[in-house]
Amino acid sequence: MIAAIRSLILGVVMTTASAAGAEATRSILSFDNLDGWAADDHGAALSVFLNTCGDLKDPDWQALCGVARTYEPQAARSFFELFFRPVLVEDGDDALFTGYFEPELDGSKYPSSKYRYPLYRMPPEARGADRWLSRRELLTGDAMTGRGLEIAWVDDPVELFFLQIQGSGRIRLPDGSALRVGYGGANGHPYRSVGAELIRRGALGAHEVSAQMIRAWVRKNPEAGAELLFHNPSYVFFREVNRVAPELGPLGAMNRSVTTMRSIAADPAYTPLGAPVWVEKDGKAPLRRLMIAQDTGSAIKGAQRADIFFGTGDEAGQAAGRLKDPGRMVVLLPIQRAYALLPDEF
């Protein structure tokens, strides 16, 4: 879905190579090309942009961040239209929007018959290795035994598996308090989708696969389910996160809290971290909103691929798990940076 370009650079398309080596086209649009642009709450987007723009190192982004701090929320639309240009980046793949969230698990700082499944810190030898032990080797061997690397223990290995996919979450402790954990590293093995494996086996149809359906299948088939989880050799380690206020979202790839329905995970090979991104999500519940690329994900690869952050807890998880929609995403780049994409002969 590509809107016609109605601007001074009508029809200009730039072809470049991404950092990942895949060829991509970049087209500069006008704000009139963005469906629903005028109706959004640009002030809310500006607030989220300010959460991370101070960490951007390039001079043009730093200058924009300084200017952004002088704008009141009601003038946010003018800020984005004055200092940015929309750039459509395409790599030949269809757009896909999915969702992610911050899980909440029941657990304890101490093991018991109820809380038997540990969350581990990353061992020092794993940190220096390109590829360390696989999930199966970690969980069936004794490499982690007796080393004091446990952060907490939870009551459900399936929820722990999905916590690793999300990369961060909260552990509800028996005294009513909560322990927050974030991504602490991984074992270096590539992520393999258990949902795709269930489709390959014929256990679920492609239209049936969701986080909820995978959970249900594993619990209904405990032995085969445990083996299914080993299909993914990737294993994520955690770290305690103590400095984030409870009312804020988890830390994203920029080491700042992400914001419900305003932060996305994107592929930094195509979308600079910290950049505003106009999201046109189609499907049953269309969404038109300016969001900020503040996170990444191992499965989030491609110019038109984004994961929308839905918030914390079960309700957010159910909504995030249902999302698998087409659409379009357009990154907003500083004006000079956008025009630098034009061919020299233009």
C-alpha cells in the first residue's frame, strides 16, 4: 500500500543498501500522504519522543531534541511537520504488525515445591561466547547448578518460556511485592519458532497459531509440549531492574521505559532507534498513530516490520497475542537527513 506522493519531489524513489545488506527503496512522502495524520494526538507522541531523544548521538537528532523541549503538547504537530519528512522504506516484503507486552508471573525469591523453575543471570563464560549451551543442554544438564545465578523461581515453565520471548517482565512475589526483570543476554543460538513447528507437524493450522493456542497445546500435551519448547535452542538470561518506577513500562533497547501503544520495536537496519514512526495498521481494528521506535527484537527484521507495545499483564498479553495485521509504516527523519537520500542528479 503506497500512497501517491504529492510534494515537490513527486515520484522520487531512492534505492540504497541497508546495514544488513538487503537492498531497500526509500521514498520521501508529504504529511498529506499519511492516512489519519491530522487526527492523532501528536502531543502524546512528542512526550514519548522526549523520553529517548536525549540519548541520540548524531548532531541533527540532538538539535531536534533541544528544539522539541521548547514545544508545548498542543503545538507538537507543528514540530513534527516543520523538522521532519516522512520516508517510506521498503525491502520487498509485505508489512506486518505484531504486538508484545510485559508479562506478569507468579514466583518467589526462594525455591519451593510450587516455585521450581528458575530465572537465571547470564554466566560469565556465556557472555564471551559466540554460541553457548542450547536450551536443552542448559535445562537438562548441570551447567547452572549450585552457582547462585538464580534471580527468582516461578511456578510455570510455559510462562517462563514466553517471558524469555518477551525479554522482560514482572514477578509477583508471595508478599504482594513485585520483582522486575529485563533482558540480560542470550546463549547465541538462533531463535526458532515453536508456532511454525506446530504448523509443520500439522498440530495447528496457520490461522490458529497464537501465544494462547501454543500455551494451551503445551499444557494439554505435557511431554510433547516440553519437547516442543526445546525446538527453540535460544535461551534468554535476565537481570534485575531496580531503577524503573512501577508505573512505567519496561526498559527497551534504548535502556529507557517503553510506553503503551506509543512505543514499537523495529529493525534498526532500516529504522533508527529513537525515530518517530507513523503506523498505519490495517485489519479488524485499524490503527493510525505516531509511535517511537524505542526497542528491537530478534524476530523483528525488515523495513516494514514492527512490534507494538501493548502494556503490562494478562489483558495486554491477550491483545498483543492476537495482533498479526498488514498495513504500512513510515519513518520520520530530520529534513536534511531525508533529503540526503535523494540521488545526486536530482
